[in-house]
Amino acid sequence: MPAKKAGNGTYNVVVIGAGTAGLVTAAGTAGLGGRVALVERDRMGGDCLNTGCVPSKALISSARLIDQIRHADEWGLEPREPAFDFDALFRRMRARRAKIAVHDSEERFESLGVDVFHGQASFVSAHEVRVGDAILRAKNFVIATGSRAAVPRIPGLDTVRTYTNETIFDELEGKPDRLAILGGGPIGCELGQAFARMGVAVTLVQRSSRLLPREDADVADLLRRRLEAERVTVLTGTEVKNAQKEGGAIHLSLDGEGASRRSIACDAVLVAAGRVPNIEGLNLEAAGVASTEKGVAVNAHLQTSQPHIYAAGDVAGSWQFTHVADHHARIVVRNILFPWLKARVETRVVPWCTYTSPEVARVGLNEDDARKKGIACDLYTQSVEELDRAVVESLEAGFAKVLTGRGKDRILGVTLVCERAGDMIAEFATAMKNGLGLSDIGSVIHPYPTFGEIARKVADLRQRSRLTPFAKKVLTGLYAWRRR
């Protein structure tokens, strides 16, 4: 190990984990002049780069094109069954990932002045961690070890070939004829649709009564209809009770109200049934850092039970999104440098997106949330079919739903179900963050024809709702008087 990495002296910050939260923390601290050590036991870039957002969206991109070729008649072209090499799609995905990976590489971070250590970090005390033979001392520590796929305890599941998002992008060899996916959340729905478009017979098994349980029922219903139209078998209210290998196939025994059959046969199983925090091996007890089954316990400033030790990203047990991990890192960098001006994590306005077709993007409350919390609100719903750009693109499926306070202009939450929803949700998030209402959005000139016009159209719905019979009577009288 080079002398400069010997860990001599005291670091300002030792960051454990080189995913999004860890990388942003390390780069930000080093850029401001701090002495930083970054510890990673696996690959630089963490889950998002290697096994999450980046590879999945690359595959989804290829699958989308396959689907467009298959339905080319919707664009006035001759439809045909697309010819493609399944393995070539995976090679393309890995090549796209590699192009992004250079930004998260050890070489880049060393060039920024960060000392990068490879290995398992284990706390020796509240001010020291061991990495191999090195002992790293620091004034502050940041635990950013992320999360991993949870594997349910199903009898026999450990005896058959299963994948998670951490293995399928690099270990899947050849196209499986039949794929069972356990879990109907964002990962299960995204990859289920993508694999179905790539010619795999997909069965999606969801324990709860609907897909995407965090979203409203009408959102889940629309997505289910779309998946089933693309020949995905969707079983909701269903559990896998047993797995076993028989005659070269994997057989999964089913139970539940949605189990229309007693078992299914498949060639591979993808587990997408939630996440668990990566805290094993850290020896948190030696540092006096409290944790729960959800991760490292933190306060609103992301401090653990030891005020000089912070946690950020998935391991902090909150919103498990890359953009939230980035937000956490920026808060941590600021709070370490300016401890007398501590910033708080802001989670009131957190947008997210499920990258199916159509996409499902959300920020703030939905109808279910408002109902459970007893919040009185007004609902404005705009169909995508009325967007001229959606019509000419043959992408008319979906809608926008905006909740405002009852009789108020203030936006409480937005759900977009349409193509490019993930790109469009930021306008609503910006408005909510800055206290702007629907009328403010409506006053902005939106270019025509665009998908983004849906924001103005929803704002117009609210304006029209204010035209009560009494108001219209008054205005009619005013027009009559002006004609004199």
C-alpha cells in the first residue's frame, strides 16, 4: 500500500461506503480542502451505478425500442417482430454503465485528493476504524454503506437459482424462457416489463393486493392493465410458499387470494422484495452507534448516537433513492464543516419515479395519503389524451393528478402517469419547494407542443373550478354592461 495511504495522522472525515452518499461526501469535503479517506469493500459507485439505476435503465431503454418496433403500426410503419440478440442487449447495458463508471472511479477520486481504501471497515472505537492492517483516525465519520436486496425466507428458495438486482445484470447467462419475479414494487415492475419486451415469459408475484402499493389504486390498476397487455402474468395477493427444482425447471408453490393456480414453473427467479441496510461487519457497538433493523439511527441533522459520526443514504433508514442520498451527503458536508449552523434533512418535497411505460412519478401526498391523514383537499385530474404532443407521439396512456389544500392554491402532492413523467415531476417539486401554487405554474408560458404542457393544463382546471355560477353571473353582467 502506498505511503500516502498509510492512514497516518488524523483525517477530517473518514467515509465508509463509495455509493452515491459516500462519493458526494468525499468529493465535497475534499473540494473544500478537507483531508478525506474513502473506504469501499466492493465496487466504486455502489448500488446505483453497478446494480441499480444505471444498468436497469439501460436495459429498459433497449426494451422500449423493441416494443416500438413490435408496434410500429402505431407510427405508420410496418410492424414486425424485432430481431435482436439477448446477450447483446446485456453487453450494451454494461458498456453504457462502464462509460458512466469513470466518474466514480478510484483514479478520479484519488485525483481529487481522496485517499481510497479497499476492504471492510470496522470500528475499533468512536474515533478509529480498521481497514485491513490500517487504522484510520478521524474527527468525523460518515457511514454510507447503503442497502441490499432482501431475500425472503421461503423454504427451498436457497436450493434454486435466484437473482436479485445485485446479480442479474452481471451473472445472468442467456435468455431464460420463463422468469418469476417476487415483488411488485418499482424494481419488479420495471424489470418485469423490460424482460417481457425482450421475449421472456414473465410472472409477477406480489404479496399485497396491488402493484406499487405506495401509489393510488388507479395508478396501480393502469400499470397492471399495461403489463398484462404486454403478456406479463400478474398475481397480486399471492405468496410463494415453497420452491423446488423438478425436471430441469423451478417450481414455486403459491398461496393467497390471487393464486389462480397452485404453482408456477419457471427457469429463473428474480427476487425484488424489499431492501435491508448494510450494517453487518461495521462493529457499530465499538463506536457506540445505535442501529435498528431499518439501519443506523440518525436525527434530523443525520447525526448518529455519536454526534461526530453521521449516516447518509439508504443505511440511514429513510427514503431509498439516489437523489435522496445525494441530498443527505450535501447536508453532512455542511454540518461537519459548520457544526454551529446545522442544516436539517428536507423530506417534505421528495420526488421519485418508477421507470415503467408509462412512467409513474410522484412528489408529496397522493389521495391515499390525504385520506389516511384526514387532510381536506381538492383534486385536479388531467388526462394525457388531451395533450397534443402525446397524441402525435402515440403515447396517450396516463394522467396527472394534483392535490391542493381545500379551496387553496398550495400544492400538496402530484402524481404523473405518462411517458417522461420522471422528467416533468421536477417542475411541480420546484413549485412545492418554493411555496408556489398552481396559479403560479399556470402563469408560466409553456412551449407547445410538449408533454410539459400538462402542468399548465392542470392549473387551468383549477382556474375553471373557481368560475362558480355566481361568479359567471357577475361576469356575464359585466360583459353586458361593456356592450352598451
